[in-house]
Amino acid sequence: MNWLILIFEFVVQLFHGAFTVALRAISSWRTMRPAIIDYPLTVHTDLQITLLANLITLTPGTLSVDVTDDRKTLRIHVLDAPDHEAVVGQIAAGFETRVLRALK
């Protein structure tokens, strides 16, 4: 069941991200604020980190860039990040929570 919830969360984020990126691409009035965000990881295994990083990368508007050597931080490029804490909170409450539940 946890896998189905994770897949559903990804599909929702995929469509939301695609719509948001398309809207920002055609809107000349909106200035984007790209950023590299250091995301503190609570996932620990290689599989959990890889799954989380890939879900982030596959979502339009975000890209996993690097994992620090100590595997405690994931660097993410965000196309438009006016509020870094909001981005971290969305990932923590969404993908990371779902990954932890699916891969217990």
C-alpha cells in the first residue's frame, strides 16, 4: 500500500511540476529565482537516497545535483525557489516521508 501512495504522490507532483514549469516558461511577467538548496536527509540507505534523488530529478523544475560524502545532505537545483524552507518542507512531507514508509 505504501508503494501505491508513493507512486500516486509522484504522479501528482509530476503533473503539478509540469504545469508550473510551463506556466513560468510562457509568463514574461514572472521572474524566476533559481537556487541550489542543501536538503538535510533523513533517509540513510543507498536505495532510499537513490530513490529520493531520482524522484526529485524526474519532477519538472527540480534536479538532484549531488549527495555529500557523509550522505547527510542532498543538493538540489530548484528552478524557482523564493522560499528555501518551503521547498525543504515540501520534500520532507512528501517524497521523503513516502520513501521512508515504502522502504522500511
